Amino acid sequence: MAVPNPVLSVITIVYNNVHDIERTMLSVVNQSYPHMEYIVVDGLSHDGTLDVITKYRDQISKLISEKDEGIYDAMNKGLAAATGDYVIFMNSGDEFYDNTTVVNVFATAPNADIYYGETEMINDELQSLGQRRHKAPDNFTWRSFNYGMSVSHQAIYIRRSLADPYDRRYQLSSDIDWIIRAAKKARKIVKVDGYVAKYLVGGMSKARHRQSLQERFDIMKRHYGLIPTLFNHVVIAFNLAWHRLWHKTTND
């Protein structure tokens, strides 16, 4: 039975990011969709982040501020606190695409298990870098990550009953495994037209790129098998090389 006005639990994870947290929070609290629960999980910041969060305390449903054991421990705390029909992570530095995004998502089709859309990348100066290299597929399934993470976690709304805790054996890429596991259980997955999120380029996965790639390989191997994953990584390497060559040629 379709829920006419599903409640969306928006979870923001932050630690010492006073530069970006207000922009993220404003993108959440200014949404025109009224049926939202906002959960902020702070790792006991000491750079002024908590002062910014406190400005919007009356618009936060639940605030958790305590030490954690890494980003996925914090994200699991947010999941455990969520009570909505759907969950989405909008971590510090990221944003909903505009103030009508959530309304547009739920107006696309009723009662989906997963909604997803495209992500616009932005830099530290908040300038648009355009669409992600991995374009969101028209028909997303759990197999759609075989050539890379084609849907970012800022752009995917998952029915909470399908959202298991993050696997903390992965320090940088557990969101890939989390989405695949949810998609395996989903019966109805709906694509939303256009951009639904803005993603701030950078973070730990970029700074620790080698570890991130190793984790991604292990995740894909577990879900897709060793031989297909080895073959797919040859394709990924070719596509990445072609992408870099094309950009170098066009920029020269």
C-alpha cells in the first residue's frame, strides 16, 4: 500500500567542517517538502561546527554529538536514529540540488523502494564541475555498479526497511556495498529526471585513493564474482584513460 506522504529521514554526518556545514544544513531545512526528519551526527567537533549547528537546533529532529570510530560508525548511528519511511545521507559539504528537490523526487512515482537521480559536482569555490563521469543509468539495479559507482549516496533515497547498517570493515567505500545490498532487495527502483544533489569533490576517498580502489575491488568481487570483476576493471581502466585523454585534448 502506497504511503501518500512518506517521511524522509535526512542524515548529515560532520566533524570539524565549519566551512561547509551551514550550506548543507540550509539545503535541508529550506526544502519545500514538509514531511522530513533531520538527523545530525557530529563527531564532537571543536572548530565552531557545533556553534553553527546550534543556530538551527529547533529545525533538527535529533542531534548526536559524540566521539565515533569513523564515518561509517557515525552513519550507522544516524541510521539507527532514523524513523522515516526513506533515508538519505546529505553529509557536510553536499546539498540537495534546489529547494524543491525532495518534492520532485516523491512526485515522480508512488511507492518506489529506491529513488535516484543525477549529481552535479562542485569545487571548493562552489563552482559547477558538471555531471559525474559515471552517469546515472536509466535503469538502475544492483548490478549497475559493475563499472563504477554510477549513483552517489547524496542522490539516492532508500526505503528505510531495506537499509542495513554499513559494513565497517570498509573505511572508505562502504557506501557502494550499502547501496548494492539495498538494491538487491528492492522491487521498484525509479529514476528522477535531472540533478537531485550537489557533491563537493574531495574527501578521504580522494586523499587515500589506493585504499579506496582496493576496497571497491573487494566489494565488487564479493557481489559480482572474481572473473567478472577483473574483466570489468580492464574496461574501467580503459574508460578512465580515454576520459583523461579526451579532457587533455579538449583543454590544450
